[in-house]
Amino acid sequence: MSDSVARNTALTLSSERTASTSSGYVMLLVLLLAIAGGVVGASFMQNDPGFGGAIIAGCTLIFAFVLCGFYMQQPNQATAITLFGSYKGTDRKTGLRWLMPWLGRRKVSLRANNMISERLKVNDLRGNPIEIAAQVVWRVTDTAQALFDIDDYKSFVIVQIEAAVRTIGARYPYDDFEHQEVTLRGNHDQVSAELRTELIARLAVAGITVDECGFTHLAYAQEIAGAMLRRQQAQAVVAARKTLVEGAVGMVEMALDMLSEKNVVELDDERRAAMVSNLMVVLCGERDTQPVVNAGSLYQ
């Protein structure tokens, strides 16, 4: 983890704690009782207007007080509670909830968010320009940090994803034709795991974790893509030729051994060399060979 990420983690000021809230269904019963009390007060208005008016006024105040405290909370949703700017806790319980009306409420989604970064141009470890983009699944784990330690945690996530992708992209080469290094193209799982670790460290200050991430686009930049493609094709041709020659040598060796073991023909060094040359041409040539019938002897 880089020093800047460590400093960001050290600046964490808030931490989530459970808020003291009430079930909204109990307060809904109180609301219904207030309505019933208002109806009773209205019945007293004819006989005793003062008493009936007092009942109606009291029930109206209770009704307004209770009504202002209701809020609904969906699954995977949380509500941060504040009192005159002071954080008092977070309510994660779902359903109909009730809170004192003078307490502030800020809802935060705890659901997973899927984000695909823009295609970024980065220089890999060898200085080659590449285009890279990543897909990240993230979610809020600490509502207090997300709301009060970061001004806009969604924008913060976008910026940190871009920074982490650039960091990982510059840490490894795009490809290694000798297959001796960890590369962006050849070690996708390992590099994705390292990208996730980098993102978790960067987003910890915002109370956010990363569930999954990976590259959605990885390619050489357009200015060098043609040259790199020709290089890859050349490497593939060389590898194919090497395999072909190794197989041809083995077949020639096997043919000479079988001819010697079965005493089909006695070959001196010159004849052996000629046979090896002819077999290698036949086995390694790209075109079909045309046989030539020798009417004389090898030495004429």
C-alpha cells in the first residue's frame, strides 16, 4: 500500500454506531389513538366546547408530532441520524421506523454498485502505451465514513478507481514473450486480485469495500498496435518453426536408426548426409516436394 493511501486511512475521523430508533408500527398505533381522541373531542364540542376544543388541540399536536417522525427503510438501506449536525448513529433496520422529528436523517444505499471505468491510456512497465479499463463492484460498509469523512463518496470512488487502474497498469508489462514475468495479459487473475487490494486500501477512508473487480478492456494503444501485432506474429512463426524442426529431426533420426537396425541399406557418411538433407527438405518445406528419380548412382 502506498504512503498516500496510508495517510488517507489515518485521516479517518468517523465510525458507524447503532442509532436509537423506534418501530414505526407502535407509533402508528399512537397516531390512530390520536385520531380517535380527536373524534371523541369533537363529540364533546356540543356540550362542553372548551373541554372538547382542548382534547382536539391536544390530539392534533400529538398527531403532527408523531406523523413527522415516520420514515420508511428498504432492505440494504441505512439511515444516518444527526442532531444539529452531530452524528448520533445509523439505523439499519428495515420497514416502518420512527424517530424524534427534530433529528436529521440521511439515507445511504448499502446495495452493491457496478461501475465500469473509462478507457485510460497508461504506460506499462516497459513504457509501452496501452489502453485499459476496469469493472468494479463496490458497496458502502460504514455509513458514517461515507457521509462525513468524504464530501461526495460516489465521485471519490470514480477518482480512486482511475488512480488504482493507472497504478496497476504501470506496475506490470503488457506482455512477456518469454513468459518469465507477471504480465497484465497473461496473469489476469493475479493482477485483478492486486487491483482489488489496491482499491480496498484506497477506499477504506470512505467506508467502502470492493467485492469484485477485473479488466474489461486491455490492448496496446493504436499508435503501436500494428507493430506489436507484427511482433506477436513473428514470435508465433518462430515458435511454430522451432516445433517443426524439432519434430523433423526426430523423424530423420528414427528413420536412420530403423534403416540401420533392419539392414535395409548400408549408408556411408556421404549417403547419410544426402538422406538427411532430403528428409529435412521434405519435412520442413512449406510446399509439396517434387520427387526426382536418379537413374544413375549417387556418385555420378
